[in-house]
Amino acid sequence: MADAADNSIVLPLQDSLRELHSRYAGLREGKVATYIPELATANPDWFGICLVTTGGHVYEIGDSRQHFTIQSISKPFVYGMALEDNTRAEVLGRIGVEPTGDAFNAISLEAGTGRPRNPMINAGAIAAAGMIAGQTPATRLRRMLEMFSRYAGEELGLDRKVYGSESETGHRNRAIGHMLRNFDILREPPDPVVDLYFKQCSVSVTCRHLGVMAATLANRGVNPLTGKPAIRGEYVESVLSVMGSCGMYDYAGEWLYRVGMPAKSGVAGGVIAVLPGQLGIAVFSPPLDERGNSVRGLRVCDDLSRYFDLHLFNAPASSSSVIRLKFTGAEVTSSRVRTAEEADYLRIQGAGIRVFQLQGHLILSTAEVVVHEALAVATALDTLVLDLKHVLSVNESAGRLFHQLILKLAERGKPVLFTNLSRAAGLRRYLKAKLRDQFDKLFHAFEDNDTALEYCENRLLAAKFSGTTHLRHVRPADYELLRGLAAGEVSVIQSLLVRRHYQRGEVMVHFGDPAGELFFLARGRASVTVTLSSGVQKRLATFSAGMAFGEMALLDRAPRSAVVTADTDVECDSLPIAAFDQLGETHPGIKITLLANLAHGLSGKLRRANREISVFDY
């Protein structure tokens, strides 16, 4: 059964698992393990498959909820715990990472040092159990069970019958423990350590548990169902490395060649496979081949890898599509309404504002594409905006490249701006650590592209025009909507105007108000906003001195459809609609000029919308 999701996504995977289960359910190859008596009681027909994505979607079929013991699949998880409780250097000093090509229970110790060859064979696993922190055996067991439970997302416990059977027949493992103590790999009496190893192998799990545990490794140590970390992310690569080279014992090389995913098997019939960043797979089927691997498990993983192109070394070349969209400040402008002179200037110089809308996962390969594209246009660039709205994640290697990009462009006086950083909070922290005392100067973040574009435009206009337009006081004769009127005609309009004052932050027009007047800004700045269904406030336009707003009221007389707020202290003139209507009888020429200017302004807005449509390709 798959977790609730769109059928268009769920059904193909679920159907594929169902097909695989049907294909191999009748397979009669292999034998159930008998060297541990309790394992011999398993039903050879048990067969479950579970696939879990890093997005938290679970797909399962067959006996995916049947309990069995984890056995050697516990080894990579306990190895990760040993790395966390110690250091890489300490663990490497006592456990190697080289594949042996031997069976799981081979006594593969380095000559002279007695160091186990890797943590996936029993000798290495016992050594890893001996490195788990805790004052008493009970404390170590409790911590170990808590660790397994974090991976699985559910509380896990021991199968006491299997543990008893393991302990009664585990003489070879006890011998390995004493050999490890002889070489000082174990720093304490071996029997409690070997007993802990028996218990870790006897943890009761289901195929679904293992699928979630594998997906947790694929998700850099964070359980995709609970969102809780099971292991520190920096150690996941070490765990997956030994799984890739040693997890399938003397079948590891062929497995990596054919299936191409880090994996681990257990003699109770479980197999897990991990595709980093994408998914985890678990298969449960007790009959084993001569190497101790589940026969059905191998077949299913092989088929899934080939069918869905999951081989680790055959990753899709997605780096070229990391830039979802590119446009300039000449093609798309901010919502800040400019004077005709400013708008004409930005239509030319705005080409120096470059916006890259990014998507997907930003890693070394994808971030390199962005940096390469940015530096290729550095000569013509004034400001670079990187929009992260559609980015899923940003890793440290991408942050390192962006840090270098910021420094390189800063040397040329060209700032880099980031927008929609909510999906990439780690990038801000990383750049703050790297830029240090230059952070406030060089790091620029904006809520959205609109405010970023306004910043870029202001930067361009500051070199050409005064940067204090909100302090400018405009006479009625200079109002844009009154262009073309003679002095006497302006006086007629001026006699109809009502002077108003608003303080910064004061609402000038409320949503739903009757449309009773047209506003002319004499001094200050005001913004028009609407509230989206999500509750977010979106700016539609910002007006400066000399501009008019509320002009739609002259046309449709409908209630106000947005809110207008004073961004600064505002001084304005209002023209009542009744007075405007009266002009048709007393001064029709004035009214015609006003309507012509109004039509010209609306035409400019329509052209701007057309440019944006051509850029965004709606």
C-alpha cells in the first residue's frame, strides 16, 4: 500500500512493486538459514518489498509487515553509531574499510595488528559494538535500540527467542571476540561486547522498517517520515561507503556492478539498498543463496535498478537545467512605478540587471553551471539576482561556489542578491561564516524578486537621477496625468483638488471602499497591495511624487480592489469623481486630455504585462 499521494505519482511505482512481487513469488531457489536454529522456523514463502522516497512516500507489497530479525543489516547502523561516539580516526584505527571477498563470518584480521578488515564482517561488527559509549551493558543496549528506533520511526525491540538461539550457538563469534581482545581492538572483556552484538542482530524489524531506515540514510541521516535525525549527516557518507564496497561480502563487487547502490543483507532474509538523495529499498524473503543473500532480494533490487535507472554511477545529467529561467531588468521591472524619464533609462540600462531563477538541488555540479553562466556575462552585468524559490536544497559545495562568485563579482563592484531564501536557510549561515566581517556588506537577501528588482533599479537610477524622490515636492502643473494642459486649464483642475496629508504607515485607501476620488501625489511615496489567498501581502505598485493612483475609479466606479498605504509621510491632492464628471459639461477639452493621458498610462501597463508574459512564457 502506498501513502496518500496523487495517483499519477503513486500508481506506477506501486504497480511495479506488484509486478515484481508476482514475478518472483513463485521462485523456489535458495534455502532458509539453519545455522541459527530459530531462523530455520521462517516460512520460505514470506516475501515483502518496500520502497521509501526521501520525500516520505512509502510503497509496499506482500509480507512487508511480517516481523523478522535484522541480523547483519544492523552492522552499518551500529558502525555509524561508533563513528558518532568516537571519531573517524579512532574507528579507523581499530576497524579497516577494505573489502575482503570473504564470507560474512570469515575471521579476516590484519596480520600483526589484528584489526578487522571492515565493519561489515562479523569481526568488524563486534569491534564496532565494542566502541558504543555507555557505562554499563544495559546503557549501551538502550542507546542502540533508541538509535535503531530513530531510523525506523517506530520503537523497536528484541526478539528474545532469536537472541537465545544466537547466544547458544555463537561460539565462533565468541572466539572472534577473544581474538580482538588479544590484539587490544576490544579494550574490555569480550563477552559483554559479543553479547551486545548478539542482541543487535536480534532486533525485530519488518520490511517496512528497513525501507524507512534505508531511506533515512538516503536522506543524509534524517528520517523522511518523522523529520528527525538518526545520525549526523557528515557520517552518512562513511556508512554508505563501506556498504558499497563491503555490504554484500563476497558478492559486493558484482552487486555494485549490476545494481549500483550501497546495500546490506542479513541471513534472516532481509536486504536493503540506498540511492543517496532519492530513496531506500528493502526486500524480505528468507531463502538464501550460497553466499547468504536473499535470492528474491537480489532479483528484485537488480530489476528495480535496471527498470528505474537507479545505478549510482548512471545519474541523470540534470545540471544543465538548474537555471529554470533567465531575464533582465529591461524585460521585467519591479512594481515601483517610475517617471517616464526613469522608465526610458531602465529600458536600456536595465539589461545589466540579470535574474537567474534556479531549481532543483544545488550541489557542486549544478552550482557550477550557475557560476559559469554568471561569470560569462560579468562584463555586461551590473547586478545579479539568484532566485531560490524553486530550489529544493543547497549543500555546502554549492555554498562554497556561491561564496567565490560573490567575492569575484564584488571585486568588480557588482553585487549578488538572493531571493526566496526560505528553502535554503543553511546557505545564509554558511555565507555568514565564510564572509565574516564582510557579510553585512556583501550579502544581500530579499523576500522576493520584486523588492530585489527595485533595489537594482534604484542602484542604476542613483547614478543618473536624484536618489531622494520621496522628498521632492511636485506642483499640480507637474502632475503626469495633467500633461498637455495649459496653465489656465491646470488652474481649473487645481481649484477642484482637495489637499490631504497622511503619516507614514497610514492606510490611504481601504479594500472595498467606494471609489470616490482620484489621488495625485504631491510629496512622498505610497504602495498598492493585495492580500493573496495564502495570507501573504503582495505589492502591485509603488508611486512617487507627480504620479496618480485610483484612476480605475474614473472608468468603472467599482469599489476599491486593493489597499494603498503611505510608505513615507505623504502630501497629496484628491480629485472627486463628481468634479471629474462635471468637467464633461464645463471643460470637455480638459476631460478629454485627462482621459487620453489615462489611456496612455494604461497602455504602458499593458505593454509591461506583455513583456513579462513573453519572458515567463505563461
